[in-house]
Amino acid sequence: MAKASDDAGSFQGTRRAGKAATQEAILVAATGLFMERGYEGTTVADVAERAGVSRATVFWHFSDKGGLFREAFVRLLTPFRDS
């Protein structure tokens, strides 16, 4: 018989994976939009729509549009920095 703590651990692992997948979807959407439209031409609502999440979800993962842009930019440059 499974212990309650085992169930809680499994739930936390699933929750972390879901959070990571959501954050990844937001970053992929944001990166594409920033590249297509630039910073000024991209809204958080645009990012949310492309990622398939709400604006509130975007703000849950990233404090503001500037923070989202910085993270997208860092991820875009990572392959060049690591080589």
C-alpha cells in the first residue's frame, strides 16, 4: 500500500514537470514573437495567446515583460556562449 508521502512526492514531481513545460512554452512563444515583432511590437497578451496560456500565467512565471525578454534573450544566446 502506498504511503501518503509517496503520493505527495509524485504529485510534486508532476507539478514541477508541468511548471517547466508551461515555462518552456511561454519562452518559445516569446522568443518567436520578439524575433518577429521586436520588443515594442510584442505584448504579454500576444505571448500568452501563442503559448496557449493566460496573461496571468505569463506573469506568474515572469514578473514582467522585461524579465520575459531578458530570459528569452539569454536562452537565445546560450548556444553561442557555450561554444
